[in-house]
Amino acid sequence: MNRRKLLKTIGLGAVAASIPGVSFSKANGDSRLVVVILRGAVDGLALVAPYGDGKYRSVRGELALPAPGNEGGLLKLDGMFGLHPSMKSTYELYQKKQLLPVHAIASPYRERSHFDGQDVLENGVTRAGDKRDGWLNRALAPLGGGLGSEQAIALSQNTPLVLRGDNSVSSWAPSSLPDADSDTLRRIASLYANDEFFSTRLQQALDSQEIAGSMPDMQGRVRRNDRAQSKAMAQAAGRFLRAPDGPRIAVLEAGGWDTHANQGAESGSLANRFTALDEGIAELRRELGPVWDMTVVVVVTEFGRTVKVNGTRGTDHGTATAALLLGGAVNGGKVMADWPGLSNSNLYEGRDLYPTADIRSLFKGILAEHLLLPDNYIERDVFPDSAKARPMRDIIRS
């Protein structure tokens, strides 16, 4: 019997969380988690297209993707769904049963503001502004230390809401300034030697830079284009998570998914972004190496887009979308969907894909099955007032 089955059987997760001084990370400290937030509202009907729905081609019009087996066609997942053809490396994970697409999923938010939608996605409750900390930060309390005292890191200039809160986290982004020489760093360290807060933060920054290592032409690649940026940040995330004393949780984010005009189908602006995402995932997998088998990556967005094409050959803000769960620890090779259908009578407010799954259910399942947080802690502290969003089960390999 492996460790996860043992913990489930005898309930040691709940016991450990209730005993002072017992760190939950000691029970499952090898697990890695990467949360990727695609800001701007990804068209889930393009990412994971329901080509088997009888209404798909008529309602999608020029945005409908060719069926599997055709030139530029979808990558077949099953008889209903296909992955966008730009996601070739990610499709290989599906064939290895390391990809689990989840469709018709949404947060509790039902309006169409990017800012409020992202707020609800990250705060883990039902309304924007109800909490000023993030659900992932609240999930850190039962976990142990990581980078210095931090278990999680944001690969971003600013820490996103999902990681803000009382629990200390780290952040890293490529500097736009020249590297300081060793003498300058020594003088700065000496200056703040008697200041516990600043000296600790300086040492953490130096440790972070050492883990990230030298990435040739990082600044040029980050500024050059989305594909280069996606690969560079994924590479850095992999290095942090692979480091023996590094963090075990990372958050990445990418903007530019607001496809109101000239969205394209198998080619075009959205297809290019899918290519960048696909290459970033492949780079993360490569950089993690053997740690990939202990990793879960969840790719999410604030809401979906309209079913029908608009007057500028794009899509507008919608409701339900698709999420991706992938990694060596994922129980994949299938699509998870309570499919609502694309008939007009089945659409949300007559325009959007109807949500049949709560994204908090996906997050709960990851925290319970991968990080082994006890259910009562998840329900009470991480996602309060979310009893109707039952955790998704059997999404992680046992």
C-alpha cells in the first residue's frame, strides 16, 4: 500500500493537521503543484472543442475547427471532444494519461468583468472583494517550509491575489536591471545585517536567483514575444520546483486571451497563444525532469467566451469554459464533463456555455488528493461557504 492510500485509509491527514507541530508537508513533501492563470478569458470551446455535439458547427460558424483526421483538425480526445491542433505536446500527455481536460466549468461568478472574474477565481469565495487573500495562500498553513520559510513562489513581477495572504510566499521575475557584482551585494548585506526583515528578504532573493540560474538572454527572450516569454518563465518555474530546497508550489500567469476580434480557428491569434502555452508546458516538463512524476499543473481562466462568433470575427465575454489538469501525478486520459449541450435552450442566458462544474471542486480535489490536505480544513479555511461544490475525486493517480 502506497503512502497516499495509507493516509486515506487510516485518516492520518486529519490527525496530522490536528496535532501541534506536525507539518503536513512531511506527509507529502515531494508533491509539486503549478497553477497557471490565463488572464483575459480563454475560449474553452476552442481549447477543447466539442466537435461531437450536433450543434457545434452551426453555432460556431467560421470558428469551428476541422474534425479529427482532417487537415488542421482537432486532436481527438474521444468521440465528443478534441484538443486544439496547436497543443501537440500537451496532446502527448493525454496519450500518456497525464492530461485531464475538465469542461463546462466556471467559478461562482456570473457577470462578465475581467477584474471581478479574476478576483473570484483567486479569492475562492462567491463574490469579488469578499476576501482580500487567495485560496492558495490559505491552503499553505498545513504545509511546511520551502524556499527559506516559503512553500510557494509566484513567477511574476507582482504576487497575484491567489497567493496573497497571511502565509509568507516568495516571488521571482527576471530583472530589467544589470546584475549587481559580488562586492555590491556584500555591501548591501552588511548594511542590512542587523535588520532581520530586510536581511532575510535579501537572502531569499539571492537564493531565488541562484536557483533560477543563468538563463542566456533572458531579458531579450522575455521581451521578444509571447512564445519566448512562456518558455522562459516555465523554465524558471521548473528550476525552482526541481531544487531540493526550493518551493513546492508555483503560480504563473499569462495575459492576452481576450479574443474579441479576429480570433481565428486552426490558425490565427488564438492558435498562436495556444502554441505558446503548449511550448511552455513542454518546457516545464523538460525542466522538471524526474520531478514531473510528482507534479500537477492546473491551467485555468476567469470565465469562457460566447458560443457564437461576434461581428468582428471573435467572441465576447462568456461564462463556462475548459480547464486543463496535467502532470505526471494526474489520473488522465479522459475528459471530465457533464456536457450541457450547445442548443439555444441549453445555453446560459441564451449565449454562453452553461456551467455544470464549479472550479472550486477541481481545486478542492487537487488539495485533497495531491497535497493531502484534510477535507475539513479545505472546507472550513480554504473555501468557506462552498459546501455545494463537492471535491472532484480520482483526478490524481493513487
